[in-house]
Amino acid sequence: MAEFLSLAEAVDRYVADGATVALEGFTHLIPFAAGHEIIRQKKRDLTLIRMTPDLIYDQMIGAGCAKKLIFSWGGNPGVGSLHRLRDAVEKGWPHQIEILEHSHAAMANAFEAGAAGLPLAILRGYIGSDLPKVNDQIKFIDCPFTGEKLAAVPSIRPDVSIVHAQKADKHGNVLVEGIIGVQKEAVLAAKHSIVTVEEIVDELDCGPNACVIPAWVITAVAKAPGGAKPSYTHGYYPRSNKFYKDWDPISRDRDAFNAWLDEHVFNTTADNGASA
């Protein structure tokens, strides 16, 4: 059952050094505030999982939090590369990280399999792809019913999944609106989960077909207004396109990046919200 904690308390309690951590959110609802708190608490040796690593993982990798990245695409959307990720992979700064690349379809299926408690996901895919040559976790099996050759990948079962959402009610049930990625599956697949929300309300007041993550599958709920900035939260605030463009020159230079971390992460608190 969900417990209401501060973001700092939730990260301290459930994100351990060496943990496997998924921070999910697609286009909007990206949990930047939680990622910044992980950086602030100097968590180390994390295996980071995300279907589309963007700025928050660039920041976490550059801050030295990660030892491994499991992903299906990485970049600064509409701008270019993740330069802190590239620096870590290509030049070992601040240290070398391991990467394991999948397709979007494989990761979505792996999250769904993890949510169902299954050991693996089976999908049509990877036929003709070079990814199996560099990812030894992609296997092929024959369907026992049709003989069709299918791809198999391990399910994703994080130690902790972290997502952002619009609101939680006083019981800890969470409403996710707008574009939805694999937040629900990420929470269901994890041993522990932290959900940051814009506000806590008496009633969710949600309509038909709403995505509600029930309190009984959530470990901790933390109020974090602005917790997705500089991405957006549908119904609350827009995306800061300027920040995504500004990030490119900041992230290209190690000194500029460290100066940004000092000003916008280490010299702030989780209660200040994310920088935009």
C-alpha cells in the first residue's frame, strides 16, 4: 500500500547503490525531479532502464550515477546527441558504462512480461537486425504450435521504478492522463515503486478509460509540483523547448555541465522543483 513520503525520503529508502532503476514517462511526465534527487544523494553503480533515455539520463550518467544503461533509443529530442552519455561510452568520463540496446517493441514487451510476473517476453522482431550480434540477451525460439521463429528477451523487473503523474488521491491511487507510455507496466514490474505527483487531492475525479495506478501496487507517493520540468505534464504546464536546445552546449562541455549541476541540482532541494 502506498506510503506518502517526501521525495528525498523515498529516494533514500528505496534507491540503493547498485540497484536496477527504471525512470519512465513518454514525451511528458518524465520524472526529472526524482532523477535530480538521485543525483543529489550521489547514488552510485545503478543499472538504469528507460525506453527513451533523454536529458534526465544524460544528467544522471554525467553525474556518475550509472554503471549500465538498458535502452531502446537515446537522444535529445529534436536537437541531437546525449553528450554526457557519449562521453561516458566513448571516453569513460566520469567512468565507463555498459550499454545494452533493444528495440522499442522488445522493451515494451519486456516491461509487460515483468508486470505479469513472467520470466521472458516473446515477440516478432529482430529478424534481419544486427542487434542480436551485440546484445546476447536476444534469443530466438521456435513457436511450439506453428514452428514460427520468434524473438525472446528477458522480462524487465527493476528493483525500483519511478514515474511522474498528475495527481494522487488521499489513499495513494494515482491518475495518469495524456500520452501514456509504459508507466503502469513499470510500476507493476518493480519490487518497489515511487510515484511523484503534481498534487494530492481528495478524489481523483477521473473519467471512463482513465489510467489509474492503484495504491496497492505503489510503494511511495511523493508530492513534487513541477516534477516533470523541463518536459511537460499534460494539463499543468508546457514543455520548455528552450531548455532542450540550451542543454546541447551545456552538455558538450564537462566544466559547463558540472557548473550546471552545482547550480541547479546540488544547490537546490527536491522541494524546489525541477529546473527549466
